[in-house]
Amino acid sequence: MSLNSNVLQMLTSPILRLCKRSALCTRGLIQNLSTSGPVTAAVPEQDLVVEYLEEKDHGIVVFGINRPKAMNALSKNLVKNLNEAVDAVKFDKNCRVLIIRSLAKGAFCAGADLKERAAMPPAEVGPAVARGRAIIGAWESLPMPVIAAIDGVALGGGLEMALACDLRVASDDARLGLTETRLAIIPGGGGTQRLPRVVGLAKAKELIYTARILRGRDAEAIGLVNHCVDQNEEGDAAYLRSLDLAREILPNGPIGVKMAKLAINKGTEVDIASGLSFEEAAYAQVIPTQDRIEALMAFREKRKPEFKGE
């Protein structure tokens, strides 16, 4: 069966750009750390800290949101910083797995910055929501797996940001909810669309209509998060579990992982026949890669493969 040219173009264009473009650096945001475990370095006074882990964790990048006084609420400056950071890692071959975490104890992200929003003229609210929606959507379009480490509160836009990630890990003391109807509005960062796709239509309607806030264990029970872990004294248990997940992904072929993500995301938006066409087109992209040849040679030579993302 021949591949649909539109399907093939949709699948190949991101990976071709991925292989050709070099990493960008977000000015004032990138901090290279050499570590084989959790990052405990002093946090500078900035809304977002980007960490490239090293040694055995090379390939894992961590976005740390750092607005403790505002419970990591999404201000205009934070949205701008997130947008710059996403652009920086999008085509970076040194980023194979991305973790989004909080550097403010007790809060993943409390949603929109309501103090900032209250001072906006009505004409500015729509564009501000659109910018927030765009950056949340940007997580979803990143080629590598993205993991949300939810230690603490994830409400409104904070949960919408997590919903756009591939995997979600919550601590048992986390609180998650789309609470916008309490403010006489609706979720504006994709929550009305992504939540039903994650937990089902009926449950999503119940959660949005009631503005209910769930604890981590309850969120795990309905499939809102992949894993829930007991919180520790440092308040970073979800991050540590996310790091373990990232380490499980890291040894696998990066192009294969990215093509699998693309096939899943595109395929689940269409009927099964079209989805299978997406899968076929994605598979065709991994056949000529050096990583696939390396995997076969490593199997024959009884050694671990060394993938380069080529």
C-alpha cells in the first residue's frame, strides 16, 4: 500500500528539521549542571530555570518554574520565558526527554496570575489568554516526550499545562482541578478539549462543571495522572519519580521515540484506518536511520546500542 503524500509530509517535516537544526540557547535561562541525580543547586532569581542534566542523565532537560510568591502563577513574563525555552529545546538533539517541574515548594502552577489579570483592561484579556493557550499547546507539539512533575497545586492553567504533557506524575498531596467556573469563566488553555481525551467525556464534564479539586491518589484512580507517589520532606517526590521515568526512556532510540509520539498523537485524532496510515508513514522514517542499524549491530554483537539520534 502506498503512503498518502500528505500524511508523509506531515510526519517527515518535523523530523527533518530536528536532524538539521542545532540547539538554541535561551539568553539568561539556560543553566548547565553536571549531576547524576536530583538537582539541588541554588536557584537564581528568575521565573524559569532550564537545566541540562549530565553524566548518566545526559539527554534529560528540566524546566523549573520559580515564582514561589505567586505559587508559580502564569504571568506574562513567565509565559514569555516558557515560550523562549520551548523554542530553544525544540530541535536540540541534546534534549531527549523534558521534565516540567516546580522549584517553589507546594505549587506546581496555580494557573493564571489573577492579580495581573485583574489589572488588565478587557481588551487585553483575550490576547493574554491566547498567549497562554499557545505556550500550553507548544508542549504538545514538542517532538520529545514531556513529563509533568506535579508536586503541589496544579489548578486552572497549571493543570492545563500538565494535560498537554505526555506523562503526568503527582505527589499524594497534590491538588489538581480546572476551577475556572468558580470565576464565572471556562478553561481557556485547552482544558475543555484535553481533559475529556484523558479521563473521558462524562468525567471531564463533571470535573469542569463542579470545579472539583482532586488529590493525587484520586487523580491517579481516574487516569488523570500516570503515577502518584508519597510526598517526601523536600517536597519533590513527583519530580524524583519523573526523573526515574525519564531514565527509562533515555536509553531508547530518540528518533524512534519521537516518531512513536507523533504517530500516537496524530493517529488518535482520526479514524483507525487513517491512524494506521500515520503509523506506516512514521515507521518509514525510522528505516533509513543510523540508529536502527546500530540497534541491529548491537544485538548481533551482544552489547548495548549507542544511539545518536541520526
